[in-house]
Amino acid sequence: MKTNLTNGDIRIGFYICHCGHNIGGVVDCTAVAHEITGLPGVVVSRDYKYMCSDPGQELIRNDIREHALNRIVVASCSPLLHEHTFRNAVEAGGLNRYFFQMVNIREHDSWVHTDHAKATTKAVALARAAVLRVRFHRALETTRVAIHPDVLVVGGGISGIHAALTLANAGKKVYLVERDPSIGGHMAKFDKTFPTLDCAACILTPKMSAVRANKNIKLWTYSEVAKVDGYVGNYTVTVRRKPRYVNEELCIGCQECIEACVFKEGKYPDEFNVGLSKRKPIYIPFPQAVPQVVVIDPERCLQLKSGRCKKTCVEACADRQAIDFTQKEEMAEIKVGNIIVATGFKLFDAKRIPQYGYGLYPNVVTSIELERLVTSSGPTGGEIIMRDGRTPQSVAFVLCVGSRDFRTNRWCSRTCCMHSMKLAQLVREHTGADVTVFYLDIRAPGKGCEEFYDKSLKDGIQFVRGRVAEVTDWALTPEEEGKLVIRAEDTLAGVVRRIPVDMIVLAVGMEPQADSQAVRRLFNMSCGSEGWFLEKHPKLAPVSTFTDGVFIAGCCQGPKDIPDSIAQAGAAAAEAMALIDRGYIEQEPNTAYVVEEDCSGCKSCLPLCPYTAITLDGTTQKATINAALCKGCGTCVAACPSGSIRQHLFEDDEIFSEIEGVLTHA
Amino acid sequence: MKYAYFPGCSLKGLGRAYEESLLPVMEKLGVELVELNDWNCCGATAYMSVDETKACILAARNLAIAEKTGSRDLVTPCSACYLVLNKTKHYLKDSPEIRGSVQRALEGAGLRYSGEMPVRHPLDILVHDVGLDVIREKVVRPLTGLKVAPYYGCQVVRPYATFDDAWNPTTMDRLLATLGAEVVPYPLKTKCCGGSLTGTLPDTGLRLTYILLKEAVRRGADVIATICPLCQFNLDAYHDQLTRQWGPVPIPTVYFTQLMGLAFGLPESQLGLRRNFVRMKPLPALPARA
Amino acid sequence: MEHSPRQIMALVRADFKDEVLRSRSIWLCASCYACTVECPREIRITDIMYALKQRAILEGIYPKRFPIPILAKEFFKMVHSKGRITETLLVMRLFLRANWRAVLSSWRQGIGLIRTGRFVLRHERIENRAQLAGMLDSDLHDERRITPKEAA
Ligand SMILES: Cc1cc2nc3c(=O)[nH]c(=O)nc-3n(C[C@H](O)[C@H](O)[C@H](O)COP(=O)(O)OP(=O)(O)OC[C@H]3O[C@@H](n4cnc5c(N)ncnc54)[C@H](O)[C@@H]3O)c2cc1C
Ligand code: SF4
């Protein structure tokens, strides 16, 4: 191959990193460095314990100066982690940052091989390829693209609310898109919150009102994101706004229409009360709902279903004329620079474990149902009663329902031990009933949580360590007659116990939302195998995703309690603000470009580009590529019949010499 | 429809009423069951307790004989046989070691087994191959008014159940309803009957049997329908001991095939009903036609 | 039950071999497979119970005069010699070996079986017994295996 030395004399510095034992434990780094010394153009070849450390970078800078190096190769970890670090070092040494090539001999070599000799041979081959390639690197410049300062927050649970408020209070404009008719999420359904037992409504309602009042927040409830285009700093988002058949601007939330509806009583399961009460076709989800606007259920409303109703609601609304049966779904397009996804969780369906009798025995309930029962604004006015109206004398909690189980969900849902103890205390307080909690392990690691467990023990709640085998309604003894019987092995006492109770509460675990895969694709995120949205790094980047400018917060990332959700929401807001306040992003120059004189104007590349970055110049009839839109995927480069599209950092001579380097046997 | 048929030892002994009712019912539906030539005991649970490989060889001999018949499926009515034959199939597939030993044993005897032939239960055949509609057509004496507790026991639904749910199977429920019977909700339908413990450790075994009977009575059933010869024996033959220990639980337990025979109008004498300790009462009178 | 299945698993893991093999608990497993389909860790408990029973018989350290292993061995022998099981005869043998008094206490059941025509006194057997015996002994090279004689 003919060498095209456009930059005069090539002087390469090669560095191989031990990464402690990560690489050094498998690959003989000294031998690799030695092997590379002999390659043409290599002036310096060294191995070093930690190249990413300050002294490591200093090594590169000094060598550039001392040995007049003009190309640098580092063989170490993944470019994802440290390409940036080393390019900075190269730049600091006075070279163009793209006179650099990185070789991954950790993820691609030492971590995946056990044979030391062969791993070393592989490291040499990969390093040689980079050394041959770097000779052809050209000086390139990054470009800057401005960041749109507005932010989209998806999901109006406590996480989304907190993120939106944080940004809005810093003066950023926020769109908050919530699927349900009101914001609030799961927290709006709770009575008290662990571990402090402060009233959920008292701490949540002010934040919800603040959202409504904040001029920087555009709140779109009953809406969903339909489409996302663009890239960090410049997203174009289409939001689908479902018709609520009530004009949000005109409705003042007086609710006289609900009173006036032709249905005298509620008839349909009330979503907010998890089916424990009935609502009418026209309703407001709950008293503190934000916005305070009623909504009409098109599946239930006589007028919308059949067009034949007296429309007493319209009469009641009178002059205000807020009710509008002609409302249609609307699509709104917005531009934002960053997106925070906070879509929360859904609860495990207790019917999936038939042994626990949910759906079979009326007095087996889930924890969220009990939350509604203890709340004074709930369907029973805060009275804990069974389906037959009696107050239970004895209540049992079954923990880990659907969680920590290889057949359903393997993970721990993290909050159910705590919220079960919270509910257990409330049950005792409200009814004086005997309460038994069946647990596998009590997980109470948060601040104040172990103390809360202690308090539960002192409050006289019985704890039985053992996974409940089954809930039955058949009796062996007279005391069991007419009760639900829990059978479980008490693993501390070492006996199988039968415990008869009146009411059983299943602590159902958390699961990813049913549509999490669709949402993931919408925002170009990844999911772990369980379906929770994947953070970019489990420790160092817990609210970032692999897509720049898209952040996650709260339970959509994994089960967590309110304090942790809030912390993540704040972190996500801060990450977004860091980008907004910098004002621009640097774009990698690894874009495709057209060599005009070779382009025949065949247009075959135009439809191929997934980012619509290619256009045909009207005057020259040649293709041109918008570097700001190009993501460097290379599709057009490979497809161009005349070979007139090329790509920075992936030039033919670079790639061919790299291949040659891998294939040459020393 | 033609199937290879493995009756198992029980159907020639304590459970003969099962075979006595199964054969005419299947005949009535045009299902031909061809009994395997010189089949041997499947090994049941006891054999597996002594030696795993030998247990698999024992079962594999039957599977090989069945494959020789050229039938598509092998049918076996006894739960233990159903489980052991299916389990052997799985073991042969999953464990190269066992497969090797079994193959050597088969070869030495001039037999071959490919591992393909499905092992199925009559309930599966009836509901999925024959179909409830065909069965409904054959009903001449609907079981209207008869309250039946459907009892599946363990080994047909666990752990190799493929044709029904492990916790809440419903094939027999649907079949009985097709016969016109009233199916009583019976959440204990897959609880263990005690198996061979009723004989070896009566205190432990009979307690399980008692709960099953008592709950069927409490839920208003006239009769318990079963699909397994050991379940039938346990629920039927120990009433003396049960009454002495816990009081009477007078409810008969019959094979679902016997109820089918009754509904099909087959003569009672041909269905082995006289073999019960606790005899079934005459069917409730049919409501007068309007 | 001396040990719950969970305790058996824990004892196995902690290498308390004697305690496990001498435990009556493993013999109490009636193979209903409820635990196997129920186990949140997908442990095949029933199969492990079988393995433990096999081991206990092999090493001869199962609880003495305990009827369940005796039944298993009588079953094993009858299959080996006849190819099939005649339940009534099997139970009689069990009673004779384990607890002859049981024969007396269940005489009424016996009479009931005779009355209902379910008491079989003639051995059910297969024709090709030699073939079966040959097959079952075909893996004798494995010294872990037991012959019916040892099992007796
Ligand atoms: C019974 C129970 C009791 C609990 N008690 C406590 C307690 O006492 N203390 C405590 O600290 N924690 C408690 N928790 C945990 C607490 O519920 C969570 O930490 C908290 O709700 C997480 O908030 P979030 O905003 O992440 O999710 P969510 O509350 O689930 O909110 C998500 C929001 O996003 C919306 N959404 C979902 N998908 C979309 C979409 N595609 N587009 C638009 N919007 C969407 C949803 O409608 C919802 O409003 C409890 C949990 C349970 C189950
Ligand atoms: S938090 Fe407690 S109840 Fe919930 S899954 Fe974890 S251990 Fe089980």
C-alpha cells in the first residue's frame, strides 16, 4: 500500500496501560510495548500502570514535546470511557486532538480471554493496527451546535413534578406531559408516607399547585409523546393531546356538571380508587387533581357513544360552555434541547399468583387498595373495612408478592417492606386489629427506616419470617372456621404454621410500565433485561442514558422510594441545566462529506440517510451533506456507487491500513 | 382416531374400574386405544427412590414399545404413569449420561426410542382431540343437578403439565359441565391426596385425604371426580379410619370416565361403579321437560 | 416432619450428610411436585428428594423399620422379577416387613377389596421378563448402582 504522508515525517508515540490488574493481569504489557517499538514511525513505546491518571497524561504531553511526536496511540480500556481524556491530553501537548487513536484491549481482550499468551498476541495485533492507521489521521475540527433551552419532562409523578419545578425555578421553560387526566402519580393515592408518617397529600399537593402556578411550566395532561426527532440540544417532539371533551381554559373545576350528569350514581370503576368505588362518565380524578378540570370518558358517556343524551352536564355548565363534545385529538409539535423521562412503575398483578387467592377471596386485597382504604379522602372515608362492611379483627401482610421470585420478577421492589410496615401501623392505629407480617427479609436500609422497623416491632406487630405458601378458606380447627388461613413455614421457629385472619394484604411489587418497550424506542433508550430503563453508568451516570440529552428519573429506572425518586429528579434537572447553561455541544467531526467532482448526482444516497442530512444542491446537481445533522453512521459512504462520499476518521487508507495491521503476523 | 395405550399396573388391579369405564367411553367416541404389547410397570414414585437410571430404563422400555406401534401419541390414564413417562422423556433429553445408559439397555434388548412420541392423558385427548362438541352430542342422560367436585391431584398437572394450568386446571371442569353436571368450585383441586403415604404413614397421609373429602362435602358436592387411580383409592377406601379419627365424610369418589359413561347412557354395570367402597347414589331425577 | 424441605436444602448445602440421609423427612415426600413448581428459586426439590432417597438406600442409612423405604425396595424387587406390580400383594409384603399389626387393623379394608373385586391374588407379570431383567442389569458396570440383592 502506498503511504500518503501528507503531514511530513510521522513520529508516533505508543502507550499501553495495565489498568491495574484489569489488563496487566492477562496481557503482558511490557512485551506489547516492546513489540510495537519496531514498527515504522514509532518513536516512543511505553507501558504504564494507569494511563488515565494525571501522571499518565503528563507522560503523553511531555513525550510530544520532547520527542516531537505527531501521532499518539493508547491501548487501554473502552473509548467510551477515556477517548475524551486522551484526546484532551494530546491537545494539551500541542497536537490536533484527532492525531490520536485508541485501542480497546480491556473489554475486547483481557476481560474476555483467559489464555495469557494468546491475549498478548491479540493485543499486539490490535495495537499494530492502530499504529498503522494513525499515520493517515488528518487534523480535524469539532463543530459547535447550540442547545435549545427548553426541556420536556415526561410523566407527572413525584419525580416528573420535582424535575419540572427545579428547572422552572431556575428560569427554564418546561413542558410537562402526563398521560393521566391529573398529575400526582402513585404518591397521590397514599395516606401517609414512611418513614416519617407525614401526610402524603400535605407534602404533594403544594408541589402540584406549584406546577399549576408556575409560568415556566406548560402542563399537558391527558397527553402522550407520539414522536421524537433530532438529537441532543435540538429535539423536535410531537405530543398527542387526547380530547377530554372539556375546554381546559374555560373549566373552573366547580364540578356542577358531575352532579348534573344523567347518571345519578357512579357506575364505572374509579381508576384513582383502584376500582374500590364507582365514578360517572364525567368526573374529576380526585379532589386535589391538577389541573382542576373535569374529564369525560368517551367509552362511557351516552352522548359520545350514541349521541342521544339530555346533556344535563352542558346545562349545568351554562354560560361557561366548557363542555365540548366536538373536541378532537390534537397533535402539538415542540422544540426542546433536553428530555427527562419519569414514567414511573406499574404494580404486579396479584392474580398471577393464584395460591394467594386474589380475585377469589374478597378479603384478600393489595397494598395499594389498602392505601385507598386508610385515606380519609378514599372510598370508605378512611375506615378500614372488609367487603362485607365488618372491621377486621386480624390482618396479615404477605410481602414480596411477585418480587424476588425467579418465576415472576427477580428483583426486590425495595419499598414494599417499608410501606407494608407503614400500613401495618396504620391498621393497628385505625382498628386495633392483630397484625402479622410475613416476610422473607426485612429490607429497611434507608435513613430512618431501620428505626421504623423497630417501632413496628414495639407497636406489637407480629413478624413471621417465611414465604407464604398459600391462602385458603378451609378450616382444620374451629378457630379457623370462616377465616382466611395463611400457611407458611416460620423459618425462625422451624415449624409450618397456619394462621387464621380476617383480611390479607398482598404487598405487590413494582414492575416496568406495560408500554416501557415502546417508550424506550421512542426516546432511543435501552432497557435492562428486566425492562427498567437503563442508566448510562450504574454508579457514575445514574440518571443519564446512552442518548445524549435524554435523562431518566424515579421508578422508571428501577424501584425506589420517594426520597430517592426526588434525588434522581433533581439530578436529572441539574444534568439538563448543565447542558443548557453551557449553551452548545461539541460535535464529533466523524461526519460524511461529498467529494463534489466525483459525485454524479444519482441521488441514491438521499433516501438512505436515516437523519435526512443529505440534499441535492439545486444548482450543482450534486449531493451535499449537512454536517450538523450527520451522525456518522456511514450508510451513504458504503452505498455511493461512485465512491464520492467519504467520512472523516474512516477514510479508506485509515481502514485498509488498520486491516493490514491486524492481519500481519509479526 | 387411534392411540397407543399404556394402562399401567393400577388399572389392572385396584383401579380396574378406571379401565372398565375408559374403554367403552372411548369406543363410544370412536377413539381406538391399542394396548401396548407386553408393557411393564412404569416404576412409579417408588422405583425412582431407589435408582434413577434403572427407573428411566424401565420407563423407556415402554416408550420404545409404544414407538414401535407407529402411533402418533401414547395415552396413559394413570397420573403416576403419565408423570414417570413424561419425566423420563425429559431426562433422556436433558441428561446425556442417562441417555447413554438407557440407549445401551435398549440396544441390548433390540429396542429403539427416538424420544419424539408425546405421552398424553385421556383428559387431554378428550378435550383437545375429540372436542367438547363431539362429547356433548353423545350425552343422552345429562348429569343435570349432580354437583361434582373436580379433583385433579398432582402428577398430571405438575410439573410437566402442558395441556392445562398447574394451579387452576380447568379441562375436567369444562368436560363435566359439558356432561350437564354442576361443577362445584373446588380450590383444592390440585392438592396432594397423600399418595402412597396413606399406606405407609397413615397419620400423615390420611390427614390430606380427609381435608379433600371434608372440603368437597362442605362445598356441597355430591361426588368427587378424579383422574387418577391412586387418588380414587385414597379418597374411597379409607372411610373407616377417617370416620374413626375425625368423623364421617360420606362422599363417593369416582373416575371422570365413569361419569361420562353415565351421561352417555352406558349401563351402570359396565362402568365398574360397584367397585366403590362409598357407592354413588342414583343420579338426580331430570327436571320434567316443559 | 423432622426437617422442612427448606431445612433439608440448607443441611445439604452445609454438608450435614448424615442428618439429611437419616431424616425421615426425605421419605415423607409424596412426589406431588407442589414445591418444585412453587419454589421462587426454581430449585427442583422433588428431584433432589429422590436423589437423597437413592443415596440413603445406597448407603443403607435410612431410618430403620420405617415403612416408606421398605415399600420402595419391595416395589423395586417385584418389578425386577415380575415386570409389573400387583398392588395388593405389594402391600401385604410391606405390612409383613414393616408392621404386621397393620394387616390386622386394615382387615376390613381387605374384605372391602375382595367384595368389590379389587383384591388381586395372582401376580401380574410380563412375558419377556428375561429381556427386562437384562435391561435393568445392563448398567452394572457402574459400581454406584445397586442390584436388587443389595437392596433387599
Ligand atoms: C403501595 C405503595 C406505597 C408506597 N408508599 C411509599 C411511602 O410511604 N414512602 C415512600 O417514600 N415511597 C412509597 N412508595 C413508593 C413511591 O410510590 C414511589 O417512590 C414514587 O411513586 C415514584 O414516583 P415516580 O414519579 O417515579 O413514579 P409514578 O408515581 O409511577 O409516576 C409516574 C407518572 O408518569 C405517568 N406516565 C407513565 N407513562 C407515561 C407516558 N408514557 N407518558 C406520559 N406519562 C406517563 C403516570 O401516569 C404517572 O403519573 C410506595 C409505593 C407503593 C406501591
Ligand atoms: S422490599 Fe421487602 S417486600 Fe418488597 S420485594 Fe424487597 S424484600 Fe420483598
